[in-house]
Amino acid sequence: MKSCDSGSLPFKGNFQKYLDGARSYGQISNEATEFFEQSVMSVFIDKVEAGIDVPNYPQFRDMTEMFLDMMEDFDKVNEGYIETAPFAIKNGTGAIPEVLAIKNCSNLISEKAGAPFNLRICITGPYTLASRFAYKDKGTFTRLGNALAQVIETNILKNKHGAVQLVSIDEPVFGLVDDPLLDYGSEGRENLLKAWETLAQKVKAQGAQSILHLHTTRDDLFWKVKALDIIESHVDDPFYQAKGTREHLEGTDKFAKASIAVTDFDQLIRNKITAQSSLKLSETSTNEKIAETWTLINKQQVDPISFIEETNLMGKRLSRILELFGENRVPYAGPECGLKSFPTYESALKCLRRVAKSVKETKG
């Protein structure tokens, strides 16, 4: 079993300069692109040194905008986007700049790590990208899936210094709202399934493992993706408590990534307030205390690290999942999602260190 993470962290430094560098990285060389490359490399090394076995590329940019920027044939309107022709990848933009930076610095990263590194890359899924469009039809998922398949093929890094081990199809929006396009028996539902299948098959053909990143497993369509290897969701999702999950994993020959750390910082604050209160607080009172806590954190009067879950709690979650699913069905463990909501870069790294330690201690 290995530890992995989902990518995002708080950014330290000149974020506009980082965005400018990402926009032109691989096309020209200037101060901004050099800053971008150095930022990606240093943060990725920080993840490796935190003990994460399969770190995701540092994801600081908006998860939908960064992939839509690679595509053409749509216009932006007040309500979102409108497709003007079948989605296509712009010439020369199939490479994710963050992955390209890691590839260009792979020898330096492996030297710093002391060994070849493993990499997780995340691709925003067709359903989540489609949610940004003002108008979509039953074929939108298929057309987005075909474009994303090209992105996957372009970004599978494999050399003597490091290689992509996991490709995550991120679908945080899936299952959160009732969508007529996903009605049972509808063509839209079948097209989303086919789009996921296309992406998972593309990952497999490139010699990596696919993982579907969800925030809820309320809609069980994911079980039908034959080529999909791994499923992950949030800590409190019934997926991780239901006895039937193991039967589904074994019956479909799939695996689970154990989510062992809560990453919503508001929820972490809420959990601590609830644990320390002798009385049951109203929702209004709790929200007021959360806001007060953020004020103190921003004034540096409270250390955000005090809200991060302890290693032993993460280990207990992991042990329960291993017991329920069986060790052979849980190849990876990590935080439930990215850490962008954390107040500081340092607190996010502290969480990753605790995750890595709990995985090593639990499997060891």
C-alpha cells in the first residue's frame, strides 16, 4: 500500500506570475516561465520529502479553467460556455504545464528524492467540465471525453527518473445534484459511462492505473466502468462503511483508495469546536465560531496546525477500511481531496506528513 495525494495546496508567492508562467510554459522562456518551473519542482519535492509515495503534480490553478484553456471551439457567455464545434485540443497545448515542468526537471527531482519517483496526474472529468456549460446535450460528455483522452496520452511521463503511476479522473460535481441528462436509461447517462470508459482504457493502454475521484458515491454509475481500476471518495462517504462495497470491489475487480484525512478546513474547525464544547451548539453559533477562528488564524493568533487531524485518527480510519475491504483491495491511501482550503502552505504539508506517517505505520 502506498500513500498519494490529490494535488492542490495553498500557493506561496506571486500567483499572477505563476499563472503567466503556466500560460506560456513550453513555448517561450522568460522570468515568469522560470518561476513557474521552479515553483512546480520545489513543491513536488516538498511532497516527496513529506513522505508521499505517489504525489500529484502541484495543482494551484482552477481545475476546470486549466483544462478548458487547452480546448477550442466554444465561447464564453454570462451563464457559462457555449460549444460552437466539437471540442478539440489546441495545437501545442496538449501537455499539462505542471506535468511538463516535472518532466523537464525529472533528473533533478529524482536526484533530490534519491530514487526514481512515481507521479499521480489529475484530469478534470467530462461531467465536471460539462457543468460549466450553459447549454449541453447528450453528446457533450462524449465530445469532452474524446478531447481529454488526447490530454491523457500526451501527459504520460515515463523515463529513468520517474513515471506516471496514477491518472485521476476528477468528478467532484458528479452525484451532487439531480441531472435529467443522467436519468436511468438515458442516452446522456450511457454517453458519460462511455466517456469514462474511454479515459480509463486510454490510461490502461499507457501502462498506468486509473482512479475516479468522487465527492459522493450516491450515483453508482462508476461501478459499470469496466476499465476503471480504483475508486475514491470523501472520508464520510458511505462507500467506506458499507459492507456491500467489498462485494462490489471483488465482483468488478476494482480497488479502493482509502481516504483517511478530512481536507475541508471549515469542517476541521467545526470538528474541534464540537469536540471541545460541553453543550450542543446551534448551527448559527457554530458558524459564528468558525468565522471567529478564521479571523484569529489570519491574524496569526491561532496556529492552523492545531486543527489538523492526528496521525492515530488517520490510522484508525485506514485500519477499519483495510479490515472491511481486505488489504489486497486497498493499494493506496491519502487525504480525501486537495488541501487548497488550508490557511497556509506549511499546514498543508504538515497534513501530508501525517498522512504519509499513518500509512507507513499502519501497513508496517
